[in-house]
Amino acid sequence: MDRIINTLMRNLYIELGATWAIVVLTCILGELEVIPNGVWVPKGHQFEFYVEVVNVLAVIVCVPLSLKLFSLNTQRCLRRMDKDEALASYHLWSIVRLALLLVCMEIGVLTYYLLLDDKGLLCAGIALIATFFCVPSTSKVKAFLASKEDEQLEDMSADGKES
């Protein structure tokens, strides 16, 4: 089981590193002006407002959702899974969580470079900080599996009392 957990941890670290690498690559492309910096927007034009609203709303929705949805889905699904399925579910929801945060970071970085507006960089920073809460650890995975075993023992004892 430790070998499976170590493989899972290695994959999660690679995925987390790839998420950060994509954001760094986007920043490099922006600095090299592959992404056009400061697209001309006339004063008072609504485009800038709409882009900023989408950026802020993405962070307001995705950051708490990615942090809370993970625990809700993994805890809710534990009862009907064995250990292998539970680890696969943990991996899947970790990917979903990172994907949500990656979308927020990319929207923020693109907003920053396209409009040269600091709100985009602030929103990308918030999402980037939220990824630090997604850093996997072996103790988290073992605690996840231990809670699964505890729930299975409770279910067995409840079945024994009903008979």
C-alpha cells in the first residue's frame, strides 16, 4: 500500500509542478510580448470592466469551491469505495481542484498582460496562494485512508447491532 501511496504522491507533485509551470510560462510569454501587452481599450469602454468582473468572479467562485468541494466529495464517496477506488477518487479530485485554480490563475495573468491592470495580477496571486493549500502530503493521504477505515468499522458495528 505504501508503494501505491508513494506513486500517487509523485503524480500529485508532478501535476502541481506542471500547474505552476504553466502559469510561469504564461508570464514569460507575456514578458516577451508574445501575449500582446496592454491591448488598446478606449477610455470608458465596457470591455475592460467585463474582463475584470469575469476575473474577480472566477476567483470568488473557484478558490473556495476548489478548497471545499474536494473535502465534500471525497468524504461523501468514502463509504462505498474500497482503498484503490478511494485513492483514485482522491487523485481525481486533486486534479479537479488544481484545474479550477489553474483557470483562475490563467485568467488573472492574461487579464494583467492584456489590460496591464493590477487586478488581474492580484487575482492570480490569490489563486496561486490557494494552490499552497493543495500541496499533497503522505500524512494527508494516510489520514484520508484512516478515515475510510474508521467509517467501514462503524458500518460493520452498526450492521452487527441491527441483527
